[in-house]
Amino acid sequence: MIEHLQPGKATLHGQQYVPPFLSALIAASAEGHDLLPYVESVTRYLGFENFLYAVSAMPELRQESKAYVFTTMPRAWVARYDQLAYVEVDPRVTISWDSTAPLIWDQTNVRGHGPRCDAFLDDALKHGIASGVCFMLHAAHDGHVLIALNSSIPYNDAVRMPAITRNLPDILMFGHYFHEVFMRSVVSIGAPSASAGAPLSNRERQCLNLAAHGMTTDGIASELEISSRTVQYHFDNIRSKLGAANRQEAVGLFRPGYPRHMPAQASPHPRRAHPRPIALACPSRRATV
């Protein structure tokens, strides 16, 4: 079960500029208020329906990275995304991972990357995720941050596309300022991911089972026909769910009740670079992916 994790207080330096459209969000963060209504308001102002922030970060230098996510997406979709390992084929991730340029996407420019990718897009479409803007921030210690604003509108037509491009500077600023708030109020104080205690997915059990039998990251990637970076992503999620500081501790916490032998499911994109984790730091009412 994904639990609520509300970012705590975070105050920017007095000399730092705050754009007017984000002033209410930054003030709410400084006072420790629930950020969900403010994030929803800014998301609508920018022309979208829901927001996703996902970061791979090390709460402490002696620990391996864990995954945190804040989103206004429904809980049912968040859980489905996690359990079906959609991060392996989500084009918002696979296209943006090694880039800092924003991706403006709809149903015309992200399909055709394989049957699992198209199946993900079909499923996302049913859940109101049909188009949007996403981009990566590259943080310290090989950290990656995914910012995504999503819409149920399937095509960016001649009216919508210019509106998105006009708002692009504000979209980028929104991502940077939310990242500042989240890192100050959640990750930097060592708050646990809201996915702690959540059930492991089949893919995560496969990775743990192979690690328990002595396989390395590259060996697991070869066995499951996914990229080494995707394996790292799964272990970031595993550490977040089990509350483990590193992979060895996660293997030690792998309970006898979990299935040890899971059939490998081949990815249509072997060796494709994928992100590190998505574990969950959820707001109330609606939650996280």
C-alpha cells in the first residue's frame, strides 16, 4: 500500500528569485502546508492535468541510491505502473534519460518502439495519459530527476502545440523550483520513501533472486534481457520498498515468503538505457508514480 508522504518545510535563500506564478507554492512550502493543491493549480495553469516528479537520490553518502516520486496521478495507476515495470518501456523515460532537452510528446511521435512500449501507451491512454511535456535534470552523484506534465488530449494540434511552446519556459522553471523544494524538504533530511513496505513487483523479485545467487548487475541484465541501468533502477526501488541501505542488505531482507523463482520476461529493448528508480513519495487524496 502506498502511503502519504508530505514534503516538509523548505525555504529558499532570500536572494533567490521566485517567479510570480510559483509564489503561492513556494510560500506554502516555507510554511509546511500540503503542496498538492498548489501543484495541481500550477499544473492546470500550464495547460496540463497531472504532474509527476521522480528522483533517484542518495539520502546519505554511505548509502546506495533510493527512489522518490511525487505525483498527482491516481493511486491505481501508480501501483499498476510499478507492478508492471512500465519504467522499462515508458518513452518519456527512455527518450529523455540521456538528454536535458524537453520532450513534447503525443500519440504521433512516441509509438513504434516495440510492442511493450505500444501496450504501455495504450494502457496509459485509458488512464488519461495521452500527451505531455517531460524533461530530465541531472543531479549530483549520477542522480536523475524526471519531470513530467501530462494531458488526456491525444494530439498536439495546430492550436495546442504553440500554446505548449509558449509555456515551455514556465514549465522548465516549475520543474526546477519543485526539485529545489523536494530535495530540501524530503531527500536532504533522509525522509523514507512512501513506497516503504509496498509489495515487490515480479521483476524486482527476479532481480533479488538472481542477486541472492551471486549474479552481478551485468549478469542480471543479460539474464533478463534488460539494460544494466534498468537493473539499477529496480534495485533503487527494492531498497526503497525494503528500507535497505544497500543491495546486500536488501538480499538479506528478502523474506522466505517471496517467490524465489520467477520466469524471466524479455524486454523488447535489451540494452536500452533506462533510469534508476521510481519509488513513491505521495501526496494525499490522489497519489504517486
